[in-house]
Amino acid sequence: MLNFKSNIILAPLAGFTDCAFRRLCTDCGAGLTVTEMVSAKGLHYQNANTKILLKTAGESPVSAQIFGNDPHIMAEACQSEALSKFDCIDINMGCPVPKIVKNFEGSALLNDINLAEKVISTCVKSTTKPISVKFRLGFKLDEDICIDFAKMCENAGASFITIHGRTREQYYSGQAKFDNIFKAADSIKIPVFANGDIASIDDYNFIMNNSNVYGVAIGRGALGNPAIFNELLGNPYLDKASLILKHYEYLKANFDEHYISTNLKKHLCYYIDGIDNAKYIRNQIFTSKDIDSAINIAIKAIKENTK
Ligand SMILES: Cc1cc2nc3c(=O)[nH]c(=O)nc-3n(C[C@H](O)[C@H](O)[C@H](O)COP(=O)(O)O)c2cc1C
């Protein structure tokens, strides 16, 4: 069983949860962080981009998320050198993006529970690392198969699961629903993490006080607010300006200038979310001549707003 640092984990967000942000979230109390999804076929063909996605920066525990539908290629990924440094491997069965679904990967596997079972059990048998699964309530708009799917994951040998309380056809619309996630947690023994729209102490307390879930996974709620983990855990946490500077240090230690500039500017727009004139400041960040100026603009705006 994986040694979670806390029961609040960082959900994977493609384009955002690189090793620098994951390290920052770990420092801020995240119980586990996960890479964005990496193609098992991409690993098979040693695609150059997967190398960047699989960088680590001392965050621990850390999981690598893979996607695919071929049990043998998925198992090969679990055994690959590239994933050997990870504490855990997560299988993506929730991605709603058309190009993934069209290949019968990600959330498409919700439509074939037997194949999903085969993928998970083959991965589990291929490695001693814990294998987890992240999935949605179902595929079609109002479908909810999450209890059966959760039982299947447990029977296939998964160590824990994360359930996003929306269906594939919902994408990110509407409110995440937790009723059947709670029932799934009652019907299996492995830890269940609830996911979707959890961004405040009230959301967290509601879930923990009304269910047997082990914990929650937070994605968008951590953007611009990596302190959310310690905040919900009742621990002290750093102010935003210090977090931005720490974020920058972790990026500088791991990535080149071009990557840092495009990536951190996106994050800065989240860090300044909710302050007066956010739209104007966002524009200044994107048009600033270099990343140091963009950081100064964001920090100045945050400080002025908290006076
Ligand atoms: C920009 C973006 C990228 C995402 N990338 C992934 C991914 O790579 N793997 C995955 O399992 N889920 C991915 N998700 C889904 C999130 O992990 C999470 O399930 C979803 O955003 C709901 O949780 P939240 O409301 O806490 O963000 C992504 C979501 C967004 C918005």
C-alpha cells in the first residue's frame, strides 16, 4: 500500500502538473501527486515528449499516469525504465478528449468493463508497484456505473481509485455528483478518492463527514492556490508571493527558459485570479518582455490587493 503523505492528493492536469508544480504541491501538503497522462504507446516508441512529462523534482510520493487499451503495451509501460523511479502507476480511464476516445482509450474504457479489467489486471501482475485507476461516473450523459466499475478495479488488483463525479459526455459541465462515489466507497475495501469541484474547506468537510471515502483529489482548485492542501489540512501555509517564487525556483531547476516562460505565465494568471483588475493584469503578464517582469507584475498586484 502506498504511503500517502495526507489524504488530499493532486489530480493530474495536462499542461499544468509538471514536476515543478507537483514538487510545490508536495511541499504544500499534497498526499500524492500524479504526472499528466502519458501514452503507453508513446513510451513504447520512446516519444521525446514523454521524457519531459516524466521528469521528477524530488516530489514524493509520486505517481505516473499512463493511458492505453492494449494490456500488453500497458504492462510493458509499467515495467519500463522510464517509470522505474515512480512510487505508483495510475491508469487513466477518464479522459474525455475526442482523439483519445476515438482510439478507445481514456474514458472509452468505461464502455468495455471486461477490457478495462484485463488492462488493470495485466498491469497489476506486471509489477510490484501499486496500480491505481482514475475514472468517471460513466460514459453517457446520465450513466452511473461507478459502483460496478469500482468493484471491478478492486477485483482486478488496483490499490486505490479516484472517481471524478461526472460522465464523459458531461466533460466539465454541471456540478460533480458524489452520491454513488460514496456508495462505491462503502462497497469496496481499497481507498477511494472523490474528485470534482473540490476547492474549499466546506467541500472537503462535507465529503469527509458524509462518506467513507479515504480522501479527495484536487485539480483546478490547486491552480494558483497550491497552499490549498495545507489549508484544508489545517496546517500553516505560505503566502502567494512566496509560493510564486518557490514555483519559479523549481521550474528553473528543471526546465529551459522557453518552457518556463510559457508555463509560468499560465500559472501566474491563476495566481492572480480573483484580484481587482485581474483581466488587465493578465494581459500585462502575457505581454511582459520576460518572465521576471511577469512575476513582478503578478506579485505587485497580489500585494496591492491584500493591503
Ligand atoms: C486542463 C485539464 C487537464 C487535465 N488532464 C488530465 C490528465 O492528464 N489526466 C487525468 O486523469 N485527468 C485530467 N484532467 C481531469 C482532472 O484530473 C480532474 O479529474 C477534473 O479536472 C475534475 O477535478 P477538479 O474539479 O478538482 O479539477 C484534466 C482536467 C483539466 C481541466
